[in-house]
Amino acid sequence: MTKSTLFLIILIEGFITIAIEILSIRQMVPFVGSNILNTSIILGVFLLSLSIGYYRGGLINDRYQSVLLSNLTKTFAFVSFGLSYMFLSFLFSLFESLVGLLVFSVFIMAPTVFYLGQTIPILTNLIKNERNGKISGQLLFLSTFGSFLGSIVTSVILLNYFGANATVMVVILLLGLLIIFLSWQERSRFVKSMIFVALLTPVVVVANSNYLFLKTNNYSNIRVTENNASRYLIINDGGSSSYNPKSNTSDFEYIKIIQSYIQSLSSASPKNILVIGAGGFTVSLNDSKNKYTYVDIDKDLKVISEKALLNQAITGKFVADDGRHFLIKNKERFDIIIVDVYSNKNSIPSSFVTADFYSKLTATMSNEGTLIVNTISKPLFRDDYSRKLNHSILESFDCQVSPIHNNLIENQNIIYACSAKSTTDTNSIYTDNLINLFDLASIK
């Protein structure tokens, strides 16, 4: 192989490696959500596996092209199945979320990155009559530059416009091309490699096809199903919204409760309502009185909801933006703010559970404004997550907390209906020493 050919292989290897890292993080979202802990586990295992691959590759002292071809073939097999939704769905049916993440990281991503990490030290041996420092610097530059291209192209173009499954197929295609080229150099293995790729390709296409989903993008796998005359919007394997065409209403009980709150609050005059977390835009169904602004990071939700779920235009305005970024730039005041954000069926994105986030909402609310929050937690707050989330909301708000089911032990939808805490109330509790009888007299 010529020097320029070797450089091209290194460039493509860098692209593939970082694309696998990004895809690993993205493909975990439907099953474990998106948070710093999950991302840190993936990044940690990725970097450890890459470093071990560098070390192992440096120990190889013969049959360089054959070893590289074997490594890429193994990588092709791991990526073909390990990053597919079908395999991951099966994996997480066997394991709980964190255990499943660890199993994926150790047994799928780690060997994949380990084999790719050997590429640079292996190919270094094929470049003769060059100073070691010079050629090492050139190869590291090309691999890192390939990773730079991979990060931009994968996240900005492939995931954004073509979806996760199509991005996996691009990575598999690049690996397949490298295998074909290297096997052509190793003529004795060309036929075997072609048979392997040919037999695996149809299975790969099916495993990574989009037939299950209307859309896959940076944030979500989205589909719409029908059951008992109702339609359901499924986002990241969780029921995000429901719609009954006959009654033009949602079947979800928590949506009905939120709508009843809005109706009672807007009985005197129309309200300006902000909904953070659009779902299927069902909160505003049958409400032509109030003004709605929906904010969601997923730009595809509006079109999918109008065409596949509601079969009608949404009521209100849609802003495709991150909720916290919207609050920073927003100058408008809202009478009612509804927070209903989940990256999958169990997990709220970590940036929406902090006291800092809820304190920012007070600046966006009008005087006498109301905050309504949908959470999934335990009604008696007997676990750390439920207790800390409750404290985070109550740091800035006084709330009525309403579980929607009678079961007080299991996780369920809990609705918070809140008003901002007064900044002038210094006597926030009654004591035996001080009871304001005028307060008691105000009860009617």
C-alpha cells in the first residue's frame, strides 16, 4: 500500500471510532435516558478500551495487514448487531437499565474500540524510511482529524437529518469498504471476506432498518401505534401521548388533570401558557380560549403529531429549542407554566430536576402565575430521587402534590400545582408562640 493509502485508512478509522462513541451514547437514550452518569460510563470504557488497543497494537510484529483485516472484520460484526435497536431492545429486556448499560459497554463497545485502537500502531510498521516521531505525529493527526470530522458529520448531519439507524449503516458501510480493500490486498482472503460481508449485509440492513419508527434523530426514536380506537405517540419506548379521535381528547389521566387545572385557572380570563416538553401537543386539545407556546428540543414532534397522531394542526405555537436555553433568552411572561419532560419512560433529563432550573421559572411567570409539573416518582418520597426532586421544586414554590393513583408505594405520575414562594413572608410557619389569628380568620 502507498503512504497516501495508509493515511486514508487512518483518517477513516478516526471517523468510525468517534462515530461509534457518539452512537453508543445516542442508542442508550431510549433505554437508560440521557444523563451525565450514563455518558461518563460510556466515555470511560471507550477511552480505556482505546488505550488498551493502542498497547496491544504496538506488540504486533508481523502479518500486519492480516491482523488489521481480522480486526476490522470483528468490528464489522460487533457494530452490525451491537448498535442496532433490535439487539439493544433484547439486551435491556434481560437487564435493568444500569446493568444493561454496563453489559453493553463492556461486551459490545469495549471490544469494538479495542480492535479499532490497534490500527495506528499496526500501520506505523508499514511506513518505512521515516523518522518514528514524524510518522507517529502524522498518523495521530490524521486519526484525530478523522475523529473531528466524525463528530461533526455524525451529530450535525447524519443523526440530525437521517436518524440513528441510518448513521449506524454509514459506519457499517465504511467498515465494509475498508474490509473489501484490505482483503483485495490479501488476495488469499478476498473470497472469504466477500462471502462474510455478503451473508451479513442483509441481516444488518434488517436489524438497522427504520421500519419500527416514523423518525429517529439525535434525541428520540418516535412511532405511533393504535389500540382500542386510540393512537399513542411512543418516544424512546415510553408512552408520551395518547389521542382519541372520537372525543378529540387524551386518554392519559395526568393530561386530563392538567387540563382541569388550566380550566379552573382560566375561568375568569384567557391565560398565556408555556408547555416545556411538547409530547403530542395534547394539553391544548379543545382549548381555543388560552394561548399556548410549546417548547421541545425535538424539532420533528410537531410534524409527526399533526400527521400521524392528531391528524390536525396543533393548537398553539411550537418553538424547537432546549427548555433551559429558551428560558434564558425568553422575555415573555406566562400565567401558567407546564413542565412535562422525559427523555425516556423513566428518566427526566438531569438539567430539569435541579432547584436552579425551577428558580429560573419564577422569572418567567407572571404575578400570581402557576407552575404545573408532571413527575414520575414515589408519592411518599421514600427513595432519594423522589425526595430530592420534591425538595428541589419546593425550594422555589409552594405546591399541592397530587398522585393520580391510590397506590402510594410504586412509581407513578405525580402532579405538582404550585405558586411561587413569597419573598416577603418571614413567618412561614405557625408555632405555639406565634399564631396569626387574622390568617385563620381568612378561611372561608
